Amino acid sequence: MTMDAAEVRAWLDSHLDREAVVNASAPPPPSLDRMRELMRYMAEPQHQYPVIHLTGTNGKTSTARIAARILAEAGLTVGTYTSPHLHDVGERITRNGEPIPADELTEVLAAIAATEPLLSGTLSRFEILTAAAYRWFADVAVDVAVVEVGMLGQWDATNIADGQVAVVTNVGPDHLDYAGTIENVAREKAGIVKEGSTLVLGEVDPAFAAVFTATPAATVWRRDEDFACVGNDIAHGGRVVTIRTPSARYDPYFLSLHGAHQGDNAATALVAVEAFLGQAVAGAIVEEAFASVTSPGRLEVVGRRPLVVLDGAHNTPAAEAVAATLVDEFGDADPWTVVLGVLRPHDVADLLAALEPLRIGAVVATAPLESPRAIPAEEVAAAAERAGFDVTVEQSVGAAVRAAIGGAGRDGRVLVTGSLRTVAAARVALVS
């Protein structure tokens, strides 16, 4: 039976969305059996092109975008799979930066829907989208796929591919409801490394060094040892960075992303591309890629009078990076109004403490109402009040953004943060 676009989306939405639920009980036994079975029916599309596979607690989406941009500037056709999306699932699956066309997404999802009854188990929403990405990348004959892990690594649906290059941006205390301990987080992330691959290690605590040394990688390149961002200065609209890699020195280039941490992401992305190509990248390619890359929802400036910045920071390290960037680039003399909407299981008090370097004049507590994981605005407000902030409550993100902008005045500063779902709702409100 042929399915139209609405029927396909309804079918997709009927499946368990692990991104939208909190793991309050014991997680299901880890397994890639459903994905392997599905891929066999689909002629193993994930093996029809080489893959650069990325995991990490923070920075992996920006790193994936930078790597994909470099590869595209080098003349390759690049498939990129990232998550979560801001507005539509099609944003997760792109070719040279352009989302999968709606009709082609419908077609590939319908093919998976027709196959699902043949499987021995029911797929999750993320498994379906991952399969759709792998299938479409084969259909459009990409030269390389840059694939971001959805959660952790070893048992993630994306891990049915064999990454020629594996990237670990960093290891932090996220997804502990599944992994239990940060040591287990490291082990799960190391699980994406395949026999004979090159492992690119970003910011990793030396305590976990043995975890990554034990992988089957043929080569390991470590940040600050084998590669580094050795120059990283503020510039109008981004940074000016100098990067040292095993093959070359790239000195200096404008990077159109905000935050010193993006220099490290750029270094990680560039060395991953070098590992894939087996050689240094031409300076003109790096220059154009760095100058044109974007990462929506990550320190995204969407207004100037007042200044309005969106960032989906959802954990302590990410919030610390946001605060450091805003102080670095805009100073700490003027107060910020913070629109804060947070998803469980993250801690509101921890996020506010991480933002402490900012001079916060007021907090507008809200919740991204479309997410079942959203912490109620009243709970966010209570935590902000306990931390000593002046707080108002708005039930919808749109109302919260409008209230913050109105209260800040033309010369004020507004930060919208706490989760990508909050940022997505804010972006809709700001353009509507």
C-alpha cells in the first residue's frame, strides 16, 4: 500500500522517541540486532561509502558541520547526519549542507515502513531516521558520510557503519541515566572505533586514556599532542584560528563561529578530514570552509537591538562555554536577561551556576511545551529564585522571548538557552 507524506510522518511519530523520554527505569538490553536486520533487507547501504563517525558529550554537531564543509569545499559530495534537529527531521540528513528533499524523505521512510513488518522487533524513531540517512546517502551516491552518534556510541544505531575515521570530541557526564558512570560513558564512546581506523581524540581526561588506547584503531591522534588550535582570537563575527596538525600548520584563518571552544572543534574536524584524505588540506579550501560554516542554535546571534543570542547548552560544560564566550566577546559590564527552558534529566541549578560568569539581571523561566521532557516553568523559576535571581514565568517559549526582549530594551542583552528544543521554539517565535 502506498503511503502519502502525512501517513509516513504519522507512522514515524508512532514509534518510540528515546530523545523525548527520560530513562526512569532500567534501560533495555543494548543491541544493534534490529538495525543489522533492517540493513540486510536494505542491501547494507551503510557500507556503500566511507564514513567519518563522531561522538562526544559536547561539540560533535559543530565538529561534524565543519568537517563536512571542508570535505565539500574539497570537491566531494558529502552526506551529513546529525541530531537533534531544530525544526524538522529532514534537517538531520543533508547532502553538501542541503536537507533531504521532503518527497525523497517520504519515499525512503515509506520503504522502511514497508520493511518493518518483516523484522523480528519494532524499530525506534531514531533507528528509522538513521536507516533513512544511510539509505539516502547510498541512493544519491555520496563520496563520504559524516555521521554523528545520537547517544553514547557502542550501541547507538549509527554504529552499524564502520567508520574509517572515528572522532571523540570529549567525554563528560551526560546520559548517565543510561551509562551509569562517566567511566562507562568513555567506554561507550570508545565503542565506535573499528579495526584499522584512525581515532581522533579531542578533550579526554587522562584517567580514560587506557580506554582509548585499548581500541582497535590503527592510529590515534590526540589533541594537544598530535594536533591543536594554537592560536584562537576574537574577530568580528567569529574567531581567527591557527591550527597545527600532523601534516601541516594552518595559519591564520577566520572561523565564522562564536566561542573559543569552536577553535578546538575546528582543529578536531580538520585533523579528521586529514585522516580521511591521507594528506594535508589545501589552505584555500580550509579558508573558504571555515569562513562559510554555520551551526544554528549554537551561539547564534539573531538580533542586535537588543542583542539576542541563542544557544542550546543543556549541560554544565556547555553552559560554561557559553558564559565564557559571551563575557569574552561582549564583556561583563551589562546585564543579561536569560530565557531558560530545560529538559529532564538536566539540573536547572547546575546550569545557572555554570552561567555565573555572566552578569544576569533577570531570568524568564519557561518550558518547550512540545517536549514531554520539559521541566515545568514553575520548577525552573523556583530553582532560579533559590539561586537569588529576579524571576518571571512564561508558559510558552515564544511569550518568554517576547517578554525578555521587551524588558531588556533596545540596548539590552538576551540569552535563550537550556536546550535545543527551547532554542528551536525561540527561533520560530522570532521569525513569526
